[in-house]
Amino acid sequence: DHDSKFHSLLGRISENSRLQNVVQNLRYQARILMASSVQIPGRAEKSLRDHKEILKFLEAGAGSKAEQKVRKHTRDTKEVVLENYDETENSA
């Protein structure tokens, strides 16, 4: 899937084995939550836009802007997933 390929690519182009391991471990731990995030209407499209913007920054050599976008993307995704989880729990 696009999301997994994107995160794997980031790890590979970093040429940093420690970062690759951290990314792999985090991706494994977050897989269940992330799988639920793409079920939220509009979330997959938003993630794709975020990923494209991150790549644009990386290609331009704007590492700090890419980092800021990654952090925002991660926060936004977490918030949307947790909001969705709360709504699901409250309606049960």
C-alpha cells in the first residue's frame, strides 16, 4: 500500500540503519491504529497530500520544513484516530 511504501522509502533514503529500525518498529506498533485511520472519510486523501508535501520538501533540501510537516501529519493522524475511537466507544 502507498503508506507503507512511503515510510519504507523514507527509511531507505536516509541511509541510517538506526532510523530504519526505529521507523520499522514504530510502523509495526502503529499499524492497527493507522489501518483504522484510512477508514475515516477523507483521511486517506489527506495523508496522500501530506506525503506529497513531505516529499516535495525533501526533494528541495528543506529538511526542517519536512520535519515540521511530518510532526504535524503525525499529530493530525493521531488526533483523528483517537477522536474516531472515542466516538465509536461512546456510541456502543
